[in-house]
Amino acid sequence: MTGKQQLASWGVLITGVLLLLLSFLLNPRSDPAPRPRLIAPDLKEKATPATPPTPVRPDPAWTAAKSYIRVRVVDVDGRPIRAAKVLSLASREPIEPSKPDSFIPAMPDIITSVTSEGVTGDSLTSAEGSVLLTVDLSRGPGSVARVQVMANADGYASRTPGSVKLVRVPPPQETRDVELLLRRGRKLEGRVLNLQSPHDRADLSFIIETPGPEGEGQWYVYPKVSEDGSFQVAAAPDHDLEVRVKHYRGKYHPYQASVPKESSHVTIPLTVVPGYEDDPRLVIHVQAPPTLKQLNHHIVIYSAQDGTIAKRLPNSYDIETRATRVPAGTYTVYLVSADTTSSASYWARETVTLGRQAQAEVTMKLQRGNVLYFTLTDPQTQKPPASENFQVSVLTPIGSNPAAVVGEYAYRPRYPAMYVGGLEPGPSFVKIIDRDGVFEDIEVRPNSSEPESAPRSLLLRRKKG
């Protein structure tokens, strides 16, 4: 090679190095935190963490790693079952090693499935009775440790011994085989007698199950009762069962009976508790919810006089009407709605008086709520606090109570950034309490319905002494 050729080669090399360095400076390797979704607050519920638990610097050997679990579903004679549905739940290591069932769920998109016929995503077994589960290990060691697999199919009883198994995730690029066993089920039908109204049917707790303690392989079903009181179970296991019925409002006496394995029909005669009187029914309407939104509603009903909680309803995606029963009186109905596809949130409050009439109605008009996006910082370490025992409450004045709780979360330092939304502008505020008693309480009144581009850092202050 001539001197000019060597010089040209060195020039190309130096130019490449400079371009690579410039690219690194302009585009540093740091992934921006994904924009979290807001959930409706729920008493005793945990808030959705703003940052998913992904490793900051994954091991390069795991970056594109995958492992596989091949599930084969068979009957009692060992014959493959086609079109069986295979359900899977991935988890990390147990929270407490001494309690194997105390697991932490893994990311929901960590498993995909492919049948031998090349169909992706439906987790249905092929003609050979098999489905291949692909486990994504790219988030690094510890991101997933175990997978619970369960099978069900038409005509077969699910959740029976052998149909549910817990599988240890194999190392990268390896495959682990597991076989699930399904047994043919028997058809059960029956009728619940003496129901006095359609609302009574909706308030039934009705379960048919295998007797004994709850555990792996225990079978159970919650039959749906029709208007005429009839119900059907497509595939119950072929052994003795137990039926239990309870009425949530206490109108009927509880009922419990055995169902022998040779029985195919069940009759449940309910009896009314003497002297029982129904509370009036409160129907809650949501007025003109925003279109094209997936709203998660949470409703709390308070005594209008002192702001104590009379009843709280579970979170629901029903966007038009909710109904419940409460004793006669005057109540403040408080509603918080979160758009699960964005950080938008809404609130509404109305006062309603119920006499002894059979039904009263109230209409809730949604209004845009304020949002707090924040992190907590320990002033000594300039990092999130190590404690796992922080409570985040959303408070608002109701009646004579200046700080009625309308939402309650747990703050987890390992997911430091957190959204709290649906706050009524003006009176509502957020209170953060350290249950360990190390730091002083913090009160914050957010003043915007749009979250800040970066979380607000709230500086903790240690208690004196």
C-alpha cells in the first residue's frame, strides 16, 4: 500500500470515529420513561406505577433472549385435545421465599403463543394438542421466573387436578415441555326458587365447587341465574360437589347443600328472613361521558351530614348507569373517572335524598379533574425513600368533614413517579403519610388538569426527635 493510500485509510477511520462520537453526543442511550396511564382511585387500591420495572442496563446476553414452554393438552386416555384454550400467567420470584404463592406479576406482554399450525396469539392447541409459548427474556434476568399454565376446552371440566401447573422458565433458547390433563365433565342444570324480584337475582352470591380447602386443582363456578331462576353448568367434574348461596342484602337465609356425583339437577329453595324490608334503590346516571374514551369509574357514597362513607362501589367500565341500595337518608355521591388510554381524569358530586320510596335517581355530570404527577425525595440521599409504607390519599370536604377520603393509594419507591387524578379543583387535595413515622406529612393542591411534562419532586422532611 502506498503512502497516499495509507493516509486515505487513516482519514476514513478518523472520520468514522468522529461521526460515531458525534452521534453518541446528539443521541445519548437513555430511553425516555413511557407516559403512564392514569387509573381511577379506589380505596385500598394501589396506584398504577408510572415507570414499569424494566432494568436500566440489561445484560447484553439477554437483550434478544427468548425461551419456550411447549404445552400439550390431553384427555385421561392420553389423546390430544384440539382447540383447547391455554391460559398463562407469568410472574417474577416470590415476594417471600417461604411463601411460593406470594408472587409478583410480570409484564403482561411477556408471553406470546404459536400453535404448530402457525396461528399466533390465540393460545389454542393444534391437532396434536400442543401450543408453544414464547417467553420474552429481553428485560433481563429476574424479569420473569415462573409461568402458571391452565387449560380448558368445551365439554371438559377446568381447574381440576392436572389441568393447572406452575412451570419454571427455562434458560435462554431452551424449551421446557409440560402436559396438562383435562377430564370430561357432566352437565348440571337447576333452578333457584322463591326469588321475589329481578334485583334479588343480581344480589345473589352463588357458587358450586368441590368441597375442601382452596388450592391447586380445586374446581368452582359461579352460575348465571336467568330471570326464571334457572341455571346451567356446561361441564362440572364427575364427583361430589357443594352448592352455597348467600344474599348480599340479607333478604334470604343462606343455603348450602351437597350435590352427589350422580346428580344432574339441582334445586335451591330460598326462604325469606321474617320481617325483612328492602332499602330504597339508588340509580346513578353518568351524564354525557366523553366520546371515544375508556373510562374507569369509582363511586363512593357518603353521609351528607358528616362525610362518613356509607357505601363504595367497585371500579367499573359501565359508563351510563350504576345501581345500589342504601338506607333512607341524605347522601353525597362522589364519582371519579379516569380515561385508561391517557392521563385525563374527571370528577362529579351530587347530593340526593332517599325516603322510603322504592327508588331514587341521581345524575352525575363529569367535569375535568386536576392531576398531580410527582416523586418523593429523601433530602439526605436525594433519592426516593427506602420505605415501602407511604399512603397517598385524595381528600375533599363533604358535609362537616373537611377531609373525606375519596381515593387511597400505596406509593412504591421502586416505581417512583406516580399520577393521582380526578381531583375537584379548589377543595380537593393530596395528603402523603409515612406510616413508619419517619417523615412529616405532605399536603399538595394541584392546580392543573394537565400533568406536568416531568414529575414534581416533593421533598420529604424528617420528623424532629
